[in-house]
Amino acid sequence: MGKTKMPKVSIITPLYNGSKTLMETAESVLSQDFREWEWILFDDGSSDNTKDIAKELCARHKGKILFFTHEGGRNHGTAYTRNRAVEKSESSIISFIDQDDIWYNNRLSHHLEIFDRRPDCAMIWGPALYWYRNRTFKQPVGMRGKGLESGRYEPPDFVEIFLSDLRGTPLPSASLVRRNEFEKVNGYEESIRGSEDIVLWLKLAEKFPIYYDDEILIKYRKHQDSTLRQASDSGRMDEWNLIFYKWVIDFLKRISADENIIEENKFAYYKCLKKIAARMNYPESRMELFRRLKSYPELKKKYTGDYLLDLFLPFDTATRISAKLRFDIFRKNRN
């Protein structure tokens, strides 16, 4: 039966080789006690039978579930795919669920009830239950994972909170965003891979109030087959992180953020450079580190002392010494 009215929520799911988990995710969407939604499935170049599963879901739920693919079946990355899926959607509220996560059956109704009462907020989110094969635990949230009170947070409160511990940033599957504000910040940054959701939350947190609700309504599956785990194991995530941290540094400078936060992210960038270089033998790794620093003159000047430590010490030892010195300086400045 076709749609008779515009749905209240558009659910967005980018697909990539998700055949092992997609049906379980679909069952959690279909069991929602709130039914005024459309679900956009958008394949990003899968090579398994994910597309067949998506087409089967569409056939079974015509008008409710829609399926799209990139031209030529190409892979463009999650940020690009989510943006294209949002363009295909109709609702004023956007919800995301990844192909391997699970919603509790009141996830939409609970968040929407709060969201309807808080039209001043651009986004609502809550913590996830981190779900491993043999254990679960609540996602750490708040300043350095120390927790958050439910309620409205003013811009740019969440910028510092999110960057204090990236594990505590919203998961797409636990977030609702108003389309108007999503479009005002130009959606996902398509140059970012692996951390594209964090960048979106930072852009929203800079400009708009955000509501946090402390009830767990999703299970976030942690497994070896996830895109992020595979990128991490292959080393691609480290290269992606360089682009991410460069974006964050430029963003923080633009909004005149606290200098300590900028310094933390510069140091994170430098540590990421060392992690990439560390895959090589001793002389090649130091040459690679110097070469990459040279392409970022601001950091090359700033980390000359660190680089000298790295020349004569193992990277791990040099990093611990650098971090200890920075902590001592930070504590002295605070006092």
C-alpha cells in the first residue's frame, strides 16, 4: 500500500556489505511503536548480497522502505551516501540507523515526544548500549566520560564536551536531527571518512541548542566486520584521522575556541602522524614523520622539540614524555 501522507520521520541507512546484520536491524525498525516514518536504504557499493536483502525489504513494505544505489554501483563513503539519502527523503525530522545497530521498540516514540516539546532544539540524542558478543556497557558520555544530565545544552557547550572524549559523541543511530538545521550546516562533510558523524555534531553544536536524554534506546554492535574496525586494522583509519583532526583544528580556530582544546587536537594530529610512520623501520619512520610535518608548516614549527625526542627515543616513550610535559604545563597554567 503506497504512502498517503508525508511521514513525520525519515530514517536513513547507508549500506555497505551488511548482509549479516541488516535483517536484524530491519526487524527493530519494523517493530517500532511509532509508525509514521519512511526508511531510505542507500547502498554504497556493496559486493555481497546486501542489495538483494534491501530489495526484498522494499518489496515487502512498498511505500515505507525505499532503496537507492550510486550510479555504476560505486563506493563513495558514508558521508556522501548519507547526504544523497537525505536528498531522497521527505520528512522534516531525520533519523539515522546504521546497518548493524538495534533500536528498542520505543526508540522513535520516546525521542519524538521530547523533540515535539522542544522545538527550540536542533537535535536530540542519548547514550547507546555498547554491545559486544560477550558483554555490554553504557556508552561513556559527558566531559571526559563523567556523565551528562538530561536537558538542553546551549551552543557551543557540546563542542568542548564532545572533543573531551570522542567515545562520548552521539551515535547516528541514537540521534534525531531537524532537516532545517541539517541543511543550514550543509549536512555531512564529504571529505571526512570514519568520523563524519562527529563533524556533523560539532557543526550543529556550534550554532544550535541540543537536547540530551539519558535513557538507553539503542544497541550499538561492536564486531570485527564493521567498516570502522576494518579501516582501523588496515591502517586507513589513521590516514582518515589526519583529515579529521585537520578539519577540527581549523574549525576550532574559526570559532575562537579555548586554546587548550586546539592544542589537544594538534597533539592528537601529531600522534596520528607518528602512528602512521611507526609502521616503517627506524630510519624510514623518522624520515616519513619529517616529510609529513613539512607539509604542515604550523605543526612542524610547533613540534620541533617533540621531533627531536622522536629521533632518539622509541615513539611510545617519546609520546609519554611529551604528554607528561604538556600535562604539567597545563596544570601549572590552571593553578
